[in-house]
Amino acid sequence: MAAAQEKLDSTPIIVVSKENIPIEPLAAEADTLPKVFLHTVDRLHDQVAMRKKRFGIWQEYTWGQSRDNVRDLCLGLVSLGLQRDEKVAIIGENDPEFYWAQIATWSAGGTTIAIFTDANLQELGYVIDNADAVYLFAHDQEQCDKALALRDKLPHVRKVIYWEERGLWNYDDPWLMSFQEVQALGRQYDEQHPGAFDRLIANGQPDDVALLSYTSGTTSLPKGAMIRHRNLLFGNRHVDKLAPSYPSDNYVSFSPLAWITEQSLGLTGHLVNGFQVNFPESPETVQIDIREIAPSALLFPSRVWEQLASVMRVRINDSTQLNRALYDLFLPVKYKIIDQEDAGQAISPIQRLLGWLADVAVFAPLRDKIGMTRMRNAFTSGAALSPDVLRFFRAVGVELKNLYGSTECQAHTLHYDGNIKLATVGAPAPGIEVRINPDGELWIRSRAVFGGYYKDPDKTAEALDADGWFHTGDAGYVDKDGHIIYLDRVSDMIELANGERFSPQYIEGRLKFSPFIQDVMAVGGFDMHFVTTIINIDFENVARWAEKNRVAFTTFVDLSQKPEVYDLIKRAIEAVNETLPPAARVKKFVILHKAFDADENELTRTRKLRRRTLEQKYGDMLNAMYNNLDSVTVSAEVKYRDGRMGTVQTAVRVCEV
């Protein structure tokens, strides 16, 4: 924070990787993702490519079986009329069928659009229409029902193809077609046109657009970033040079495929490196499934790592007295070792012995509980992750690594073994240039930079300059070791009345390390002489705390406004305030009577705050904090434990820190 206040030189700073690792050009026989896929199939034909847990049983698919599924689906789409450069949208959970649908579309020369599973009708309709999609792959009945509700608004969509038949047996609509029916058409086409699949793939070019990846849309409507085959291949190479993957590795595909990082590290990494991909049975079983697989690689958004850290700490508090005592004894030992490593200081033999004892007594069993006994590449991306969370996982024995990137360029910087600093987002990978401008904005240049925004030349011209630099809109600076310190979006950096600037996201990240805080929005500004926050409590953890401390409550609304809960959150804020410069310390806060909700346009689908929407929606609360009011009355919808819904008027209290 302090360094962010320093005056910047008038000359831009360009930072490149210190690792002298060449990034080779793409070979002609492997310059598109389908070509790479065929090469990997030839190399690993009978080895397991992926597993999917269905009805409690892991089902395996070899690379040869994947190739057969992709070939049949690709030729089925061609039989239905899919032309080169046409668009195919996909909405559903991470499944083998999702992977096959993408690879099949690419093989036919088409472009895919992956859509968040929980997209509402408005979001789904906007993306499909904006992308000019002509086919839609839909996971199940829920997604087919969404498509049917939008049918009149999707005149270009020729077919909706579903892969989970449950609930759809009685649907009699020629617009709907099953995955298996399309593959049957493909097998017929293959018999009539021998070698067509290989010829289609051979016609692909590295500059063909593989994906339209839609931005999160925190400040405007989402834009379709055109991601070329070579962009994905180089984006994966940049990371793989520092954190390599192997065919023997196990990867869990859980993060949404609508997220570019999952496409780059997950699907592209699978095709390039041949590692085995494991698909959990459902979001509810993911932690159990991860423990069964014990993967060596994992990518979670920062919000998931924050939640996992909270759950682990709450479970420790609920465990036996001996376990709590060992945890309280050894965690400071591990923290001290980590802090000395971070500062470049030597670790004494006694400290190493104590660290080993800590691992054996406490943290190895804890890693086993979360399925990370073999973890080698654990990545976090999306919103900035607090150094506190990184420090906690490192103490547990999971070398969680920050990866800073964007939809437009995939990875910009990353942590890697032997080069981790808790307060940074890592250093540029080989082949990536990071430029820090005098105004603090970060620009990126690499062969992974996208080809522009679909049907939006004006926005493309704003984001990409003639020299190939992508203007990220992010604020940051570089330290003496070449690491990038990410601050926030340039537009979100707040200047207080005293002229000092601070990063709301930095404060929010520190506060979310508390197991009792799920979400938080920090607010300030030139006409606001201090920082305030709107807090979302973690209902499950706070409810468990309330029951343990005999605090009676009925609903979320009731629990959120309990004086004891305000005191609990106040202590968490006071602890964070001690680490902040005076001007950036939180002076007042409210606890919101509900959780932030993506369906109410308060969050993006990647769980980033829509700040402008929140500031407008909760303007009365902000006004109360800045005008010395004690509370503000709101109307809140509540759900009682017997399932009944109701509306209550409640006073949201303003608390001073």
C-alpha cells in the first residue's frame, strides 16, 4: 500500500521474465488445438484421458475413446450443416461431453462460446445472440428449458443438442436433439466420406478463432474476446515452462469452462500435455471427489480458496481439544518460517525440525482431509487473493500460487516453485512483457494476446494498440525482484479527501480472510473523508459460532443484525486496520441483511463485485454511514426453516470501528 503512494517516474517500466527459457514457434503439424489433440491421441492412445464420476463410480475414457467421440460429434455437426467459422455455444457443468463438444467444433473449423451454467435467461440470450451462435449444446433439462423459453429470441440457432437425457424423454420438439443422435449422424457421414475428419483438422490454421470468451462485465455489457488457437497454445506454454505438467498427472476440472483460465490451463493443458482430467459428480461432491483423486494440479477461483480456508479453520475450532492445542502451537511456527523465507532469511536447523514436527502432527493429516497430499501445481486466479490466504495454505503445506491474468491474454504473471512472494501476483512468465505506465496502469504483450472484441472495433482500438500492447485497466507496480504488485482496477482506485489513494480490493481481500466474512465492499472517495465497508457474513460459519456461543437467532436477517455478530465482525476489522495506513482504515461498517447475488446483478458470474450497481442499490446505507446515522431501515425477504417465505422490515445498524 505504501509503495502505491510513491511518485511514479515519467518513463514506463517494462518487466520480462528472468528465466532464460525460449518459447519455440508452433510446428505446422501442431499449430491448432485439434492437431495437437490427434498428436496426443497417437502418443497415448490406450491410456486414460479422463474420468467422470457418475452415480458414485468413476468412469474412465481412454484417448482413443475420446478421439472416437470427438470424430463422431464433429462429423455429425458437419452433417447438420455446420460451416467453417460458424459459432457453437455450450452451457453446462464440466463433463467429458463439454470437452468433446469444444474439440469437435474446433475440428470442423467452428468457434465455441462457453457459457456459465448459472446464467439467467437475459445473460444466456445476450451471449448467444451477440455471438451469432447457430447451435447450442445444453447439459440437461434445466438448460434446454432456458433455450426453449428464449426460442423466439434466438432465430439463428438451428438445433439445441443435449447430453443429459434425464427429464427430457417426453419432450417432443424437433429443435431438440440428443448428443447420441448427432454422433449417429457423424458415423454415417464417416462411412460416406472416409477421411473427412482428418481433412477438416488439416485445414485448420493457428489464427482461426477457437473461442469467443466473454469478459466478466464488471463495468459494462460483456464483450466477446476472440481467442485464436495460437493464443491458447502459447498461453498454456507460458505457464507450463515454469509449472510443467506430465501425462501421469491428475487434474480436477471444476472451475467453469466459461472462464478463460480453465480453458487455458485445463482443456488446452489436457490436449498439450496429456494429463488425466477428472470431472466431479456434482458441485456438492467436489471436496469428496478431490480427496479420492488426490490430484497433482488444481485451479480454483480465489473465492473458492477463501471458502476452503474458512471451512478448514472452522473445522479445526470444532475438533478435539488436543487437535486445537497442536494447531495453535504449530501454526505460529510455520508462519514464522514462511515469513523468513519470504524475506530471504535463512532457516535454522531447529526451525526446520519444528516445521517437520508441525507437518507430521497437524498439517499432513489436514492436507489429507482436503485431498491435497500429492498437490504440485495449485493455482488461484480471478479476483486478487489476500496474502493471508496464501500464507495459510503455505503453512498447511499447499504451495498455493497466484496467477494474474485476464480474458484477453490468459496469464500475465505467476508464482512458481522457488519464486513465491506472498504480497505479489508473481513475475512475468517466459514470452510475456509487462509494462507499468507512469499512471500505474499495467499493459501486456505476448503471443497469447487476443485478436480483438467480436463486432466491437471501437473497444478493440481502446484495448489494443499498434505495438501489440493490451491495456489491462489494472493498477500495479513492480518490486526490486521483478514481481508485480497488483492493486486494483484503475477505475476502482479511490482517492480520499486528503489526496491519498487506496485499493478497495486489497482491504476486501484482507477482511475476507476472516472465516466469518464471505464478501465485503470497501467504499471511499474524494468527498468521503474515511473508508466504510458493507459486509456479508458467512452464514454457515457465523451460525455455527452463534450456536456454540448460545446466541439465539431465527433467520439470516435476524442473525446478521445481532449485536454479538457486530462485535465479532468489528474485531476482525480492527485486526485488519492495524495493517493498513491510517487513511485507508475502515471507520464504519454495516452488515448486510442478505448475501450479494449474481442473479440480482450484484456480482459477475466469476463472483467479482459490480461496484457501480452495489453503490447505487445500497446508497441509503452508504449515506447513513457518511452522515452519522445510527441505522437504516430496509425491506428484506426472509426464508424460514419450515420453507415459508416472507418480507420483513429490518433496521440495518451502522457500527463505528
